[in-house]
Amino acid sequence: MTTGWFRLLFCCGVLGATVAQASDARTILFFGDSLTAGYGLDDPATEAYPALIQQKLDRAALGWRVINAGLSGETTAGGLRRIDWVLRQPADIFVLALGGNDGLRGISPDLSRQNLQQIIDRVRARNPHAKIVVAGLQMPAAMGTEFADAFRAIFPAVAEKNHATLLPFLLEGVGGRLDLNQSDRIHPNVRGHTVIAETVWKVLRPLL
């Protein structure tokens, strides 16, 4: 979840997404940081996990399109600042995958939770019928047990309060594995994104 602007995937209204051809396709909007944006991949537009979800949708001819609104370095506060702009695109399913950079910067879990709640409030105001998925994240024990526990608790609490679907851990099976991450040991490689896509798909498929 590297700081800085790696790739702003919303160029010219395309939002960096691989989209289905049907004009009436329903939309899954992934709103996250560099994990979602595909930082460090040769071709995030085809290799990042949202693109892999689009491929699954296309193969199943389900008539959905994916928008990848991932931005490297994004925090929950940054996401709150840009959510209104992102929501100019419709969202039938909104996948909220923010918070990792908050944790790495030691931002108060209470503040992160408040920001996530406000993002969801704005999504619901713009798209009342949107299904919301909250992707959980975790911090390493090196950040301190108390902080790591408080951080991990953010996501189920937000999901429960909003009657949203919880994806317990976005990096399940990927976090901490050298073979599935880039040299920085933070950002998944191509194989890692393939595993993430499978994890996300298990949660998304029943919602389609």
C-alpha cells in the first residue's frame, strides 16, 4: 500500500476498468488502495484482482462490469475526500477495501472506522439499493498486539453496523507469503492477485 500516486485509474471516465460491452451492465465498484490498484504489476488492467473478477464475470456471461477505483497510497481519509467524485459512476455492488495505509501509519482505529462509516453513508445516499462488501485487513504483530487487535476489529464492526457483507481478510492466503508477494513483502504479485480474486469471488458470487 505504497504512498504516492502510482496509478490513478480513473482517466477520461474509463476509471481504468475492464468493462463489459453491454451498456446496461450492472456495476461492481472496487474502492481501495494499491492492493486494489495493482501496484507493481506489469499490467494492472489485466492482472489486478478486480480485472480477474471481470474475467470471471465475462466467462460466466453474467452481464456485470467492474470499475477499479483503487488508488495507491490511499487512506480512509483520502477515500472520503474522493468518494463523491467516484460515485458519479453507478454502483450496484460497492466493495470497500480501504484502511491498510491507515494501519501502517498508526492512525487511530477509531478515526479509520469513522471515515469508513462516512464513505458508506455517502454510497447509500447515492445508491440506496447498492450491496456493500467490507474487505477486512490486518496489521502485523510488530505493530503491537493492542493496535493490531483494534485495527482488525474495525471491519467486522463496520460491516455489522451497516448490514453489509464482510470479506474477513482480503489477503487471506497471501499475506506474509514470499512467493505470492513482490520484493517489498507488502504488495501481491500476479500469483498473489490470483489468490485474492478467488477469495473475493467466493464472497461476491452469491450477491450477483
